[in-house]
Amino acid sequence: MKTAAIVPAYNESQSIAAVVNGLKAAAAQAGIDLTVVVVNDCSKDNTGAIIDMLPCVALHLPVNLGIGGAVQTGFRYALENGFEAAVQVDGDGQHPAEAVPLLLRELQNGNGDVVIGSRFITGQGFQSSFVRRLGIRWFSRLNFLLTGLRVADTTSGLRMFNRRALELVCHWYPDEYPEPEILVQFARAGLRVKEIPVQMRERQGGTSSIDSVRAVYYMWKVTLSIIFTRLRRIDFKHTINK
């Protein structure tokens, strides 16, 4: 199954080489046809120069689009170049490369259109900060209330998509902090979402864009975005069924 690993990268010079090489090694060991696509979101450090020397497709954005725009750029590359599946992997080293074959197996077995790697199913590995866990739990309850979709790790950026899901996210994808909001679109489009347990790590380099001070603002903003997405008069099913 021809698969693309989409890695958004903004100032990830400390970790990006290990992420790319780890993905390639895990794919080779599992016998997966995996192409790593790194989207350099106009980094200010030497991330761009590093990925040009790595065994990956390097896409350099001329302006900073943020996480949503960078990830969607990678999704569009995958869809337009005939990939059957695409997995989103953070560039900071939090996501274990060895989880990618597990996500793909669930997809190939038809267990979901989107497969999410969740740190909360078994409670092993890095669990994030207390404040973030509260926010994640709130988004999980809000999504269930609005859509009936149960997802424990709503902010996980480790996600595998099949072609149907790719068609949706290539047309509609939130700009900032998209992971909780896109779940509403999955539900409205009738896509099946599956969670499997993974053991995540602390970021291996760089700095998080969300600190404790911004956490409350982030929760409020994403909450409104989730509600507005649920209320928008858009036929998301039409996007993948036309």
C-alpha cells in the first residue's frame, strides 16, 4: 500500500533528521512502501537545509502557514501523487516510528478510514501536562456531545488516513490546532475513526507553541471552532462521494 508520511516542520532542526531516519527504518523493517514528505513551514533555523540532505521529499513553503496549512500541503501532495494512504507524524520526535506499521495494518484491515495513535488507552509513555490533559478530556466530551464520536486523544497528531479521508482533508482542513476540530468533519462525512494505543515520548527538540498561559485561550478558541464546524452548512459527505 503506497503510503506517505507527512511531517510538518517548523524550526525542528534538533529532531527532524532522527524523525525521518526513524520512519525510513521502521518502514524498511516492516516491508512498507513509505515515502517521507517533510513540509518545511518557512523555518527560521536550518531545518530546510537539513531536510534537503535527508531521504525524503522536501516541500518548502515560501511563507509560514501554521500547522494546518503545512499538514494540508502534505495531504495534497499525497493525494495528487497517487498515494493510497497518508500518515501525519510530528517533526519534534514525540511520535514513535514503530507505530506507523500498526496504524497502517488497522487501515488495511478496514477497521477505519482514519486511525489515530492514542497515548491514553493504556496510559503508558509520555502523558502530557496536567493542563493539557484537562483540555484533551474536555475536547473529547465536547466532540462526543456534538457528534457521538468517541475519541480519547483528541489532540493526537499521529493519524493515518485512507484515500476517502484524504479527499476530505485536502478540501477542508482547519488552520490552527486542527486535530480536535477535524474530528467533527470526520463524523459529519460519515468516516469511521479508530484509536489504537501508542507510547509517545516528550518532544526531542524545539519549543511547544502552547504554554500554560496560552492553554486557556487555546481551549476557548478551539471550543468555538468545534461548535461552529458542527453548525456550518457544508455537505462534507459530498466532498468524498462526488
